[in-house]
Amino acid sequence: MASTKGKFCMTKHYGDASVKFTNPPSIISAAAIVGQKEGDGPLAAYFDEISQDILFGKETWEQAESELMRRTVELAVQKSGKTMADVNYIFAGDLLNQTSGSVYGARSSGRPFFGLFGACSAMGEGMSLAAMLVDGGFADYVVANASSHFCGAEKTFRFPLELGTQRAPTASWTVTGDGAVLLAAYGDGPYVTAATTGAIVDMGQKDANNMGAAMAPAAADVIAKHFRDLNLLPTHYDAIVTGDLGTVGSTLLIQLLQDEGFDIKSRHNDCGLLIYDREKQDVHAGGSGCGCSAAVFAAYFYDKLKKGEINKMLFVPTGALHSVVTIQQGETIPGIAHAVAIERSIS
Amino acid sequence: MASTKGKFCMTKHYGDASVKFTNPPSIISAAAIVGQKEGDGPLAAYFDEISQDILFGKETWEQAESELMRRTVELAVQKSGKTMADVNYIFAGDLLNQTSGSVYGARSSGRPFFGLFGACSAMGEGMSLAAMLVDGGFADYVVANASSHFCGAEKTFRFPLELGTQRAPTASWTVTGDGAVLLAAYGDGPYVTAATTGAIVDMGQKDANNMGAAMAPAAADVIAKHFRDLNLLPTHYDAIVTGDLGTVGSTLLIQLLQDEGFDIKSRHNDCGLLIYDREKQDVHAGGSGCGCSAAVFAAYFYDKLKKGEINKMLFVPTGALHSVVTIQQGETIPGIAHAVAIERSIS
């Protein structure tokens, strides 16, 4: 049994954690559905649907999130002109225990399903894997999806809504929203050109009311790796957009990267800072949740990329990987972030 | 911006849900660590380690599972002769809320991490994706890992142990165990030659004490797809091994596949039926949990494959995708299963 050494090697892998795609998959469609609070924010015009009903016609928060997920994925597929039967794989993640939002949302699709857990980094994780499957020759059409629901998240991680518990200034507001993208082997872009996969980074943060501080080190880590692995500078990108670091985390990120020799300040933005009007909407540190980065990307940034108003973007969804139980046990909060490079055109 | 149509297509995809690997990745090492109950079973001699301490030196069930996971992954890497720094990616999943076992277990590795949720199908999901990343040219070394812990699972899904609640005859016993494999672009096999990805299948089962019945339809669905997609008969394989269907689920599986025209009875086995001595160990329907299929594969089947006692195997970890909350809300239990084809030699 001859060794296959030399016959095959990771030709697309660069440095510690990055890959470049030989035939960059095209994001041929995107859809985003959100709740009323998100619909009252500055990105209202970009969302496909704004639901007045926080329950999405269902009876529980979990069912609401599944319905939100199902509708958004179906809409993304519909907008592409393909059918659900054309979809080779669905990648989806959310925050709920046993990722129930994604599971029950994808159930009716009948398509091959890969469930993910990366907390709020799920969209980055999903888009990275989707692109690898397409570029690897395993699929022509792959959906990447992530969702969150404010009420479901409060129930899963914090307190009953009826208590009216006060939130810390560093706390964020979980987005009720879903973003879905369809990646394809053929298309006119925007293209996923590279991906850097995050490691779990834990700098000892314990405050569950300050997710930004817990996640910023992981975001800095993956962004720095992306630049080093691929020999790029921040100026390569028009926009470097994190998922939900919020005010606190964004400031920390910029500082951490400055310490590494990378100045991203002039081109950094954060989906959690974009989705709400922080002066009028009382969201404290900003928006959060898997659906935050997913919906803001699928609605706002996808539009900007399609129009060529942004040509090269690094999309970096960020997640905090704790649970209620680990916090109660005195554990620290590990973070993770995944960087996805998207370009309007490829040569 | 020219369309890339025709330049690239899913050359490795077959039928509805299957892929064949052009350069089948080699499983160059495997490790399995289990608890005492598993160590008292018939596969004792195959496990790398049997822990006398159900807490694995830690103070909580969740920390115990993380420690179990960390040790097993490190052992698999050590046995391969490589170092953790050589590992390009880790895929890991478990049953805990927010997959805490995997997250805190992988934290110290420093390696790029993809968290999965597929319930007890996690090892199949992980091995499929790991193989795709290697064969796709994105990685040379990828770990696939799955874990479960009896006490952590009882806490997450059922009742406090102190209550001494009686279990139904159809109930299974969650394995305390972890199985890790290291896939590589070079090696002498056994080789991962193909993978069929499951869809979520829900036939309306509501009994959380009968996981086998909930999962059997998903297993039948993916196995039938595997045969059809790749134009194979059951006789192609020496062994077709499900994860944890147990007694009830296995009987159902065989019947469901018979109805589809596939007779697998003579070559079917189930990790949940293998890991315990069901006459002496009072496990009712058999073993279950992500760690069941993972540990039994990494210990027992990997050994049989290396020795050539099994030449071609279809490994089908099976998962039930409910949560406590969805059951309480009267939801049904969706199932999923992923089929991984493994062959001792490739021509």
C-alpha cells in the first residue's frame, strides 16, 4: 500500500490558517429578514422583510426563530433563480441550545445539512466552509445561514423578559434577524476569494455583560493572521467589518491590531454598530447575535458589493463561546472569529 | 465581469448528496478515551484509556467532558507522530448547550477551529468535512472529534442523577467517551473514499425516551442515498455501522431499507449495541451520545480496518436533533445521519 506522499498537498493553504480559492465562488444571492427593532434602525431600506410580529406567526421564541430561518433561506434561493432542489448543502448556525433555530428551520428544505456552532461567528464559519466545498469541487450551490432572536437569546442566556432586568452599559442587544447567502460555482460575483479560520482565543474575560471585550482578541488574532498568511496590508481592503464587537470591542480591536503593526482604524466597521441607531434605540454597546453579522452582510454589504461601492471587503463575524453553565462555573469566555475575504471582481 | 460558467463544476459530487474523493485522505491515527462503564464493556481492550474518575480530575461534568476531549485529541495527534502545530483544522461537536465540551476542550490547542452541532451524528459530520478539506487541497492534517459524557447529558436533557429516575426500556445510555481521528493528505490508509451528507428527516416521533425510532428514518435515508448516488449495493461493504440506533432503531432501519430494496441485515452493526454488554450492564436499548460512535470507531473499527479484518466500511453516525425546550413545546424529534465510506486500500 504505497504512501501517497507527494501526490497531493494543501495547494490552497497559506500560512497558519488561511486558504485562497482557485475558482472563487460567487455569492449569487442574499436575503435578510429582521424584526421591528432592526427595521426601525438605519439599515431598514436594505432588508428584504421587516416582521412586525416578533413571533413570526408562531407560538414560541424558538419556533419564531426557526420560521425566520426557513423564510430567509427560501428567499435567498428564490432570489437566485434556482430552486431548493438545486442546493447541494446548507450550513447553518445559531445561539440556541442544540441549535434548534437552524435545525427546525432547515427541516423542511430536504437538503443535505451541516449544523454549526460558533456562537455569533457562525456566518463566517458557514461562508468559509461553503466556499471550500464549492471551490473544492464538491458542490455547485451552497447556502450559508445564521440567525438569532432577541427573546430566544434572553431566555437562553439571561433573564425572563418580564423581569425587566437592567442591562449594563457594555451589554449588547441581540438582533432578531437572519442572513442567508447562496454561494455558487458560477456567477458574476461578488466572489469569496479567501478565508482565514479562527482559533479559540481566551484572554481571561469573565464578564458576560461585556461580550465585546471577550471577542476582540479573537478578532485581532484572525485578522492579523489573515494579513500575515496572505501577505496583505489593511489597505488592500475598502472595508474590514467585524460582526458584533460593538463600541467597547471595536476600540479594543483597533488597539490590539495597532500593537501588531496593523492600522485598520480608517476602514473598520462593525455590524453591531451599524444595525441600530444607538442614540435613539437604547442598545448600549450595539447589536449582537449570529443574525447581526449575517443580516447586515446579506442586506447592506451585499448591496454595496454588488454596486461596486465596496470592492474588497474582509468580513469577520465574531463569537463568544460561553454558556450560562460555564459562566456560573466561573469559567472565562473564549472568543472566536472567522475572516472571509470578498471581492467584487476577480481578474 | 465574465461568468465563470463552464470553468468549474462539482466534479466530485454524485447524485443527490454524495461526494467521492479524488485523493482519498488517510486516517493516520485515532484515539479513544472512555469512562469506567465503557471500560467494563466488551471493547475494553481497544480503548487507549479508561478513566476511573468520571470527573477526569475536574470539578464539573462540563469541565470533565472538555478535559476528556482535550486529552483525546492530543493523544490522536501524538500517536500520528505529528505535533498539534501541524494540525490545520479541528472539527468537533458534542451534545452540551453551546457545545461547551468541544469549545473548552479545543481552547488550548491554538488551532483553527470549526464547531459543529449534529447531535450524535457529529463524528460523521466532522469526518465528512475533514475529508473534504483535505481532498479539496485546503489542508494536510485535519482532526475530527466528537464527545459525550453520561452525567453532562443527563443534566442537559433529562433529570438530576440524584433523583434516581427510572429509564424506559427504549431509552439508551449516553456514553462517557471521546473519539478523535487525524485525517491526512498522505498515508497508508485506511482511507476515507466517499461521504454522503444527511438531510434532516422527521417522521413525527415525539418520544424522547426512544431515540432509536427518531433516528432510524434519517439513517435509512442517507444509506439509501449513498447506494443510489454511487451506484453501490450493500454487498460492497463488509460492515455498515450506525452510531447509536440501539435495538429498536436497528430493527427499524433494516426494515426501512428492506422497503427500499436494500438488504443490509447481514452486515449491519451499531456502535450503541457494541460498546456495552447489554445483558450485564443494564443499558436498555444500548449506548448513545456523540462519543459512542466516535469512540467505537476510533478504538474498535479503526483497529479492524488497519489490520485488514474489515476492508470496506460504511460508518453512519446518527443524531436526534431535539432539545429539552422543543420537546416541552410539543415538537417532534428530527433525525440526521452522515455516511462516511472508509476502505483499507485504494487502487
